Amino acid sequence: MNFYSLKRYRVYTLGPTWEAKDGSKVVGKLKSQVNAPQADAIPWLLLQAQSHEGNGIFRQVNWIQRINTVGGKAPAQGCDKSSKNQEIRVKYTADYLFYKYKTAATTIR
């Protein structure tokens, strides 16, 4: 499965949680990260699935990758007194890849 084939199925929520339109969810836990090739982009991530809900498309996901990030880093100028206790959202784009373990076929003789 990859980001492009899931576009019509996925809804991303905050956290590291993904929820599909079919109601299934997967929650990931950070396992590894590397800096993005562009200095102004957030890191590329590898997350391992920690929990699932529902029986839909995300039920069998074991690993999630965030790659090809563009943007997303906090503003370089930082904060001043006028922005104290304010939250800003910084736009970014990324590809999310979802993996499941391949199961071996069983032959019955």
C-alpha cells in the first residue's frame, strides 16, 4: 500500500494516528528518523504500528514511512512576546507509505 493508492481511503489525524474512511485506525510509534534532504523540511520518519482499531484497510498495517517532505519546520525567526502562548500551523507535504507483513501461503496436501 502507498500514499497514492490510499488517497481516497485515508483521513490523517494529529498524533501519529491515521484513520480511514472505513473507520479503521492505526497508531504508530517512532522508531527512526533522518533529516530531510532540504534544510527547511521536517524529517523523514519510520514508525511501527502500536495499535489498531476496526477491521478495515489499516488493520494489517505494521510499518509507516513519512518521506519526500517539503516544508513543515517552525519559522526561522522564532517567537517573540507578542506570540506567547499562541499556536501556529506550518504547512507541509509528504508521502506516507503503509506496509504490512507478507504472509506465506500454506499448501494443503
